Amino acid sequence: MKMAFAVCRPVHHLLTGTLARSRRFSSRSTGCIPFVPYHFLINRQAPSQLSRKRHLSTSGSPADMDPTPRPNVTEFTGFWEEIVSEYWKDLDRWTEWKKIAYPAIRKIRHDLDFAMSPEFSALCSEAKELPEVFIRARNARLIMSNKVPDMAHDEHKPYCIWYPDLASEDTYRELALRYPDMRYHVGRACAAAGYTSLYKELDLLPEVSIAEEARDNKQGGAAIFEHIISQPVRYKVLDDYTRTANLENPQAGVYLNGDTAVRSTLSGVVKPKHDRHYQHYFDIQEDGRIDDPSDPSVHQTLEDEHISLFYSPLPKDLPTTNKDVLIIMAAWEGNIDRYLQLRRPVRIANEISAVIRGIYHHPPFARWIETHLKELFSRREWKALQQAIHARFIMCNDLSRIHSEVYGDDLPWVFWWPHFPHENTLRELAWRRVDLKDHVAVACIVANYQDVFDELKAEPSRRQWEVACQSPNAHYRENIERRAAERDVDLEISENLDFLNGIPAYWEYRKRYLEFELESSGRAEIPDALVNTPYEHGSDPAGWEDEWYEPGYLFDDHLHLSVMAWNTYISATDEARRKPGPLYSSEKDFERRRRTSGPYPSSRKNLESHYGPDSMKVCAGQ
């Protein structure tokens, strides 16, 4: 039996991370369907938790490509308005609930007097939404204060009973006797506290989260850790992502994989500078990891002692560290084995953007993601990943998946980077999908396929013009401007548009995906540490363009700059890492290079040794 000690964990919106409750609306065409976030309406995607496995969508595709029913949008004008209105009501309501509930839960878990006060009783009686979460917090506090409470319902049993405080060994022993289904939670507490005798009394399966907790307890957990790690087969019973215990059918043959919220990390909180909708994957205290100015960040660094994990085969048992940067780098590099071993069952910040980048650069990774798309990723993530998969295969000159019935939103915007398709591939693509002709023209400009570009005779567009401005071949810009004038097409080029080096300046509005250089080279500096943080999109997500609602983004500058900085850190020697900050960029560096010549090399590089000279000095008088 899989015991859910936090079965009342709130459901979260996939876009905002805020709490959501299913709401039902009548519709003559769909019957009753639950609440659908606004994001899915504007992006024509539906959440995965809909009743009877039906998903609301507003676009059409053949049954063999996507079995999702796609009703006609025009039939749902009133329904559309109602569902959007209800979304904002739910969002406001649950945002307010979090503002009240999370601080209260935190206070209950940290303050016994408050947990036993009349204020707590009033809080539970007034909490129309999920009062069990407060009861679990109170019971956790009682246990950690050496009082075993009466818990008649599973919904009242807390998951984490070892933070912020540890109970006595006798208290945990009594808890295990009264509630046998909490024996593994007690075992975890024993690992955190170093209660080796009680742990052995419990006679538990060698459980990996208990092993990781014991290893984290460097002062008293060694005996428990060695006992578990020496067993030929280890099991996974406790799940810190879902706060559940699988007692009936625990997973066997598992290793220590960094999927445990060990006690030393539980003081970390989400800081205000992070995206206000960010939700951390570990919340075993059920307080949303809310912020206190004195607390450390929930985003942990990867210690220098584990830097070798980036350039060495991964051990089966990972060391105690935060593996988020390792996950991002594995996806970024398209490394199937490493990504499969490291990935968490829930997405971490920047992960989908990294997966998209890995797909774009590595055909085997793209093929693997395609094969396991619905198994490994949520429905909301399918579109962005499917676009990347199609792009990679187009760049491999494979159009076997491209035909007239492919749903338009699954087709990519960019299919000319990092590699150009062959000229004939682009000719065929424009013939198979006339709706892509404009972007095929863009690809021709980037690849300098002038003959194909002229053959297409695509309608001139601002997109083509922006790319043509960056091409060293003046033919494209002249052709686009001439044909636009002939056809009376407005390219929306303002008279006072600023140019920099012949192209629209970076401070002017321009589409990111139309730039020739699509991946940042980073900054010349060594970061303080390796840490993966979410990008802050601003206080009003509705003010951003559609691509910012996507779960991942090919041109994610925040991720690009982070990865480039991580690469610098990984490349640097141990001595260089001790001096973080800008490289070669100080006033002293510039002054040194101006005033003195560089040192003469002891072994000079002979540039002519293989290719011969590429220029000749003309002698005077000849």
C-alpha cells in the first residue's frame, strides 16, 4: 500500500505554481470539465489533470497525430470568457491563501506555544481550504516536542518529523509502536539524529533516503549509512517529491541519486528575488519554503569537491550534493545516459530550455526525447519539445515527419541553427508546408542559398528584412525592399531606426530568433559558485509575449549566460577558482596591455608549418 501522509497536498497550476482547485462549468459540447488555466487557452494547450482524461484544446489535428478532442473556438465565446474570469478568481484566492497559510504553517512547526494556542484552533476552524495541512504541522510540532499526538486519519500524519527539531529516541520509538505505517519516517528521523539502536530495532528495508540522510549527518549517521550501503539490494520507500511512503510495493535495486531533501538543506528558502511563481521541488515541511531574511537560499551550490562529476563517469551512488547544475548540463549537452540518471521526477528551473538546446544540437538526444516524450514530460511541455524535435530532424535533412496534417503549433520557428539544412531540403519543406515558406526564406538568407531564396518568391516580411540586414550578401535586403515596394507591403521600418554595424541596433525591438548569433558566448568572469536559479520574469506575467509562457525557450539568455559561466568555472584551475570575478577586464589589465608587450614564447607556434604562408610582403621598389 502506498501511504500518502500528505494526501491533501494542494494541486498547483503548471504555469504559476499557485494553488488550484478544480472548478466545473457547464458546456453543451464538452459536458463538465474542470478549471483550465489561462495559459493553456492562449497557447492552445490543456493541463494533464482533466477529468475522464479529456483535454480542452482549441485547434484541429488528425486523430493519428494527436487524439485530443479539439472543439471549435467559435462555439465557446461565452465559455472562454467565463473560464478566464474564474481563473483569475482562483488565482487571487489561492495567492491570498498562500500568504496566510505558509507563514502560519512555518510558525506552527517552529513554535509549540502557538501550535497549542487558541489561535491555532481558530485557524483550523476558519480554514475552509485544506485544514488538514495545519493539523499535520501541529502534529509534527508535537512529535518534535516529545508529545505523540492522536492521529486517527492518514491526512493528519505529517511527513517530516525531524525538522526544525529532533525528538528524543523514546518519542520516536513510541511513535513507531502506535503508528506502524510511520516506521520509515521514524527511521529517517533516526538517521538525522544518529539513533542507531532504534533504527536497528525497526528492522527496515535498506532505504535510500534514510541512507542519504544518515550520510548527511556527519556526526552520528555513519553507522546507519554503512549498514544500508553494505546491503546488496536497496529500496525506495519514501518519496520527498510527493511526501508519500510506498509500503506495499517499494522500488528495489535503486541507488543514492540525490533525490532526498536532507536535513542540512531544509533551512533554505525561496528568496524574493526569485520568480514569484517559482515552486521548489522539495517541500517536505509544506510551508512553501517561504522566505526569512536570515535564512539561506533554497538554491544550493555544487561544492568544489564535486566539480570532477562534470568530466568523469557518474558513480552509481551520487555523493551528497545538489545535482541541479549537473542535470542542466547533461540536458544542455544532449547526454542521454547522464540526463536519464540525474533527472528528477519533476522539472527544475531551466530544465526544459536545456533539453530544447540539447535536442537542437544532438540528433540522438532528439530521437530519444521523441521516443519518450509522453513518458518523461508533462503535456504542457510537449509542444516546445516537439518543435525542437522537428527542427533537429529538418536540419538532418529528414522530412519524413513533415506533412500537411501536422498540427501547425508543433512546427518550429527556427530550423537553420546550429546547422543548415540542404538547399533541396528547404525546397521540399516549402512545398510540403506552404505555411512555412516565410521561415524557409529566412533560412535561405541565413545559409546564403540565394538561388532557393529567389525561387521561393516568398511574400516580403519584416522577419526576412531583419535577417537580410545581417547578411554580408546585399542581394537579400535589396530584393526584399524592392519587392515590398512593388507589392505595397509595409515592412514597418521606422524612419529613425538605429543601426549598429549595418544591422538594427540591439536596443531596437527585434525578434531574438532572427539574430545570426543565437547563443551567447557569456562573460569573461569566474562565478562565485555553481548554482542553478530560475529567471525572474517580472511581476506581471500577462505582460510578456507568448514565448515567455512556454515551459522552455531556445533563446533563454538567463540559461545561456549561466551555462557559459559554469563552463568557465569548470575549466578554471583550482587556483583560478579561488579568485572569482571578471577576467582580463580591470583597468590594470588594460593598462598593462597598452604599456608592455606580451612575453616572448619559449616555444613559438609556427603558423606556416602545415599550410604555408597566406600572404607575401611586397618589397619596396618592385
